[in-house]
Amino acid sequence: MTKTVAVIGAGPYGLSTAAHLRGHGLHVRIFGSPMASWVENMPAGMLLKSPPGASVLSAPEPGFTLSDYCREAGETRLDGDDRVPVEVFVRYGRWFAEEAVPGVENVRVLRVDRRPRGYRLGLSSQEEVSADAVVVAAGTHGFAYVPAPLASWVGEGLVSHSSRHADPAKFAGQDVVVVGGGQSGQEGAVLLHEAGARVRLLVRAPHLVFGRAPSPPPHWRPTGPLGRSWGLYALSRHAAAFRLLPAAARLHLARRAVGPFGAWWLQQRLERAVPVFLGQRVTAARQDGGSLVLTLRDTAGETRTLTAGHVMAATGYRVRVDALDFLAPHLRAVLARVGGYPELDEGFQSSVPGLYFTGVTAAATFGPLMRFTAGTRFAAPRLAAAVAAGR
């Protein structure tokens, strides 16, 4: 009897994994709205930091790259160091779903339970589904991180995470403080300014970091999907060996490698438009009427206050298995972990047989490549082969 595999999530990792699973002749049901998180969580006008060649989903046969989509759809071809608009990437992902993974089911998985034989999934459509294996490809679902001094104000509407706003124009005319010095903070501040908001950017680091602008060859450092350096090349080309490192080293690299920085093309747009406060940490916040008064501490220990109508926390994500509330408590309780990440074997299987994780949740096993779309080319065929082999 053909094995049934349930894939939770229809972003780049879910779609790529489903395509490869079907390539092995398995019966696959994939749940989610194709590319929904990119539509709902990424700001309009955003440009991907990854170049076109690294902004691709993985399929078991040729013909499904971003370039293939642009040719088929009559879009402007993107190549080399061209910038990829998020709107084009979303259209590409949805085209990939239609062509390579037909039949994506636009329903939510509410619960996953383990049964004596396989798994039982409860769906938002009221249907219950049986599966021999489950692949969790839910992206950053539940992992948005807001620092403690700001977290208590999220429910009051004065603070939000940057992933909650796809339309910067809703803040036109408002005073917004953006907290965070990475790509999402820098680009978010720029897009808010360009949409008509009055923006200031707070950064803990003493200076902003930007990527290197493209330069003509020859290059003495190799180019990979994570950037141009020997270290990043090793992390992207030898992801399978990453899991052999000590757990503490893996956890550190998963969180810190490819640290917060802005794309080279952001620097001029940011510096000419947005006031930046460097070396500042938010230590407290209090409400004053309809505003939030932030207490800041600099690297010398000096304090000051800053008032904002709204604070946007572009402070990234922290993977925590316990945030995956669709997994039954008994499943979460028995999962072996590395920090907040699930511990995985060489085929992306967790300590619970038949339960697999891919994408950002696999970063502590296979490295920071799993935080980027380019990682689908490594993860999807490897995971699918493991499921097909019954491992």
C-alpha cells in the first residue's frame, strides 16, 4: 500500500518537499495557502536579500526555477545580482505550486496526534486525516520574538513584530520607532519612511553592517547562496556534515552565522532618509497617553528616553518547539531537542518516528542554510528520500 505523507505548510520548504515526495511515488497531502506567510508577513515593496539564483524552490525535475517562471509568465528575467521583488517571488511560488504540486489544500492543521500506526491530523475543515508520516514545514509560525521590555505592550497595540505588517502605508503620518539592525529593521524603516511615516531606527550594535556590493571577477573567495566567503561556502555546501559538530557549536552557528546586516543596496536609501540611533538598548517602556515612552541605555551606560506612537520590533525569530501548538502536547513533550530546535537525524526525522521537520526548525541540525530559500535544494530531496526509504 502506498505510504501517505502529510506536509504542514505551503511555503518554499513545504512545496519543495511535497514535489520531491511525489517524485518518489508517495501519496502526499499538503496543507496551507501557497506562499501565504510571504504575503501576510513581508512588507509590500520588499526586495529579497538573496540573488535570483538563490531564490529558487526545488523540484525533482528541471524547469521550475525563478528564471523558468519568468520566461513562462512573461515577467522580466532576473539574473546575476538583480534584486528580486517579493511580489515576483510570491507569484513564482504560486506558479510552482500549480505546476509542480497541484492539489494544495487551503486548510489549517489544528492538531497532530500520534496513533499506534501513524498519525491523525485534525483540520480546520472538520476533516480528520490519517498519515504514515508528517512533515512540519510551517516556517516561522509562532517564533516571532519581541524583547521583554516591549513584549507586554504588544496586546495594547503600541508594539508589534515586523512580521505582522504587510502594508507599510497603514502607518503613513505616524511616529514609528523601529528596533533592530538587520535586514528587516533597515528595510522596514526605509519602506515605512517611503510610505509616509516619521521613522527612527534603534540599533543595539555600535554601527550598522551592510553586505558587499557586487564586484567584477576574479574573486578569491567562493560565492555561495549565503554570501561570498569561505566560511559561508562551507556552511552551505556541507550542510550534511554540520550535524556532526557538537550541539553547542551547532546551536551557536544556527543562531549567529549570517548575522544581522542589510543588503548593500539599502545603505543609501537608509542613511539619507532615516535617523539612526546606534548602540542603544531598550531597557523599559511606559505608556503616556496614546504613545510609548522608551528608556534607552547606550554602551557607556547613559540613559535617555524616546517617545513613539508605535514601536515595530524587527527583532527576528526564536525557534521553540513548544510554540508549535498544533502538535499534541504528548508529541512536544517527547521530542529530543537542541536548544529550542528539534534534534533531527540525517534524513530530517525527529526522535519521534515518522515526524519530520524542515526549514528554519532544522537549522540546529543542518546549519543556517535552512533559514534561507536556497536550502530547499539540500533539504527537499534528502528528506523525501529518507521518507521513501522508510527511515
